[in-house]
Amino acid sequence: MSELEKVPGKRFLVIQVITKRQKPEDISTELQEINQLVETYRGVVSDEIIQRRDNPHPAFYIGPGKVDELAEIIAERKDQKDTGSADTGKISVVVINDLVKPSQLFRIEKELWKVDPNIKVWDRLDLILNIFDIHATTTESKLQIDLARVAHSGPRIYGLGKTELSRQGGG
């Protein structure tokens, strides 16, 4: 049984970064596409945040102020009762609709853990890999997805060394 089948109807917060070179119709198309990907994952988009930014922030991809805004939204929703509506209930996953460096995703996730230690931060590729994962049936396809996930998540793995690998010290 996959993680998705255990927790149906995860709530997503989608972040779309816009540059001044993008046309308004391109933005709405991209938002529709990411919403369809979330639906394919059997999730619900509860919020969309749009940020105008010409260059990615080196630490967070989105600006530090936007990270604070995310933390506020997640804190508000953390204690809300789930009424079945897309506008209520705890947010499980934040998805940035772009290809983001793993270290930037990790930094955002680390900031949001202060509010909710169970929050996940994905980029578009993470969402697609998770969709493939829930639909994979053969052992080979599952292994290929795991390989792609490890190749993509690179720097996020270093967080494991604090507890799981703490006895691995060397001299």
C-alpha cells in the first residue's frame, strides 16, 4: 500500500513564480497544468501563491518574505478542522511549479518545519516522480523511479546524517 492510499486527499499549496517576460495566458496555462498534476496525484490544491521575480533567490528560490508568508499560511491551516472543502484543512505539501535546486527546497522545508514538522516541499519534478511512483507496478519501474528520485534529491540527503548516521564518525 503506497503512502497516497494511506492518506487520501492531501492538500497542496502551489507556488508559481512569474518573470516579466511571461505572458498572462502562459501563466494560467501553467497553473492549470500543475493543478491537473496534483489531481492526478489525488491531491487537492487549497491555495495558490504567485510571486513576481526575475531571478531566483540564491537561498530559497522564492524570496525570504514569501517563505515567511508560507509559514503563516501553514500555521493558520494547521489547526483548522477539515470540512471537506479545498479551502480548509491542513496543508501537507508545498509545490513550486518549476525545477528548483534540491538545496533551495531543503532550506524552505527547514524553515517550514518550525511551523509543521510534517510539511513536504516539492518542485514540479518531485510531484511528477511521485505520480509515477503511485502508478508503477513492476519492480523495474519502481527501481527506475527510485534512481531518478535519488539523482534529483542529491543535497537533501545530507540531512540524514544527523540521526541515522551519527555513529559513522571517522578520524
